[in-house]
Amino acid sequence: MKFYQPELLTPKIFGHETLSAWFSLKGKPLHDGVNIEGLNLGFNTEESAEIIEKNREILADSIETQLIHIAFANQVHGSDIVDVSKGGIYDEADGFITSEQGLALAIQVADCAAVLFGDSEAGIIAAVHAGWRGAVAGIVPKAVGRMMARGSEPEDIKVFISPCISTQNFEVGEEVAEQFPSQFVDNNSYVKPHVDLKGFIIDQLISLGVRESHIEANTRCTFADENLYSYRRNGRKSGRMMGIIKLNDLNLNPV
């Protein structure tokens, strides 16, 4: 496998030596003969497990973290947050929390938001998968609550919200729209309701005491941006991106 440097976003909000975070973009083609081009990281896509394993190795190398030190989730659009102390693949989880130095938490998305939380003061990180189901089920407040139970203060928590589908492109049915507060549903500009998923998540965070200045919400729309995967745009031909946050081990060199 030839060396490839993937395209990664680096959140500015975690500008502290104890925390590192990244968000993977689709990027350029990596391999010949694949079903889905780019850095597809999802085993739940129409791609061979061998290719996904290679892509995850590429990602791990680029963030100087061994695969065995990354926690991955088999996400189910729920609101369960798992307390982890080691890497691996965890079934039926849509979020992680840890205080383990050297451990990275990974959340995969293709229109939903990967929400990354870091408290460098308390040494706690969390990561959740917030699609509309997880968002209305309260996965973001649950993450903040779990961090507070470990000793975090809301004003010390910093948050990155990844690229996700924009209001303009997030058309939903009435049965979905009615689950969101009315201020996050546009019933006037389109034939069907459109939901502001990112705005809803930001509002939840602020209502919990997270400072607005401690929230970095990327403005890119997965549906509109061809360098991002979008299930709504490409259906089963969509790959998966990942948001990753790591609590650095300051006693060890990166591996």
C-alpha cells in the first residue's frame, strides 16, 4: 500500500496540548477497483472489508495513533454512550466517553453530525453521533451530563460540531419535523419542512451551560459539498467520514 496523506479538518477549538481532534474528508481516489472512491471508513458501506481496513490504517497513521488505541462504534442511531478505556469496535453504541490518556474516540457520519467534546482541565473527552434521531433522543445533553458526572464544569467543555447536512438540504416529513422545537423547523421556505440540525445541537449545548465561544460548528454541508460523503445525495454509494478526538498521553511520544 503506497503512502497517502488523507485530507483532514483540524478543529481550532481544541488548541491545547492535552487534546487533539480531526475530521476526515472524502479526498481523492485511493485505490483502483473500489466501489466508493476516497477515504471511506465505514464497514457498513458497499465496500470490501479489506479496503475499509486499509483506509482506517491510513487514517490512524496520519493522526499518529495505533488502530488498537482508537474506539470505533457500530452505530445504530440511538443515544447510548459507552464508557471506554481501550480501543476496539463497540456494538450498538452512538457515543463514547473516556479519561484514558492515549485513547482516541471515533464517530462516523455521512450527513449526521459528529460532535466532539473536550475538557482539558478535567482530562475528559467524549464523542457522539448526532443524527436527527440521536439529537431528539438527547445524546448531546447526555454526553455533557456524563462529563459533568466525572467532574467537568460546563463552562470548561469545548465542542466541535462536524460538517453535516444543512437546513437548505434537510427536507423531512411532518413526523420528523414535529419532534423538533418550532424555531429549528422551516415550514415556510420549502414545500416540505426543513430542519436545522446544527442549530438545534448548538442550542442544546448553550442551554446546558456550554459557552457559545467554546462551540466550533463547521459550516460545510455534506449534501452540497462533493468532498464530503452524503447518504442523502449518494444513497448506498456513499462512504463514511469520521470525527476523532484524542486525549493525548503527555508521558509518551506519539505512536
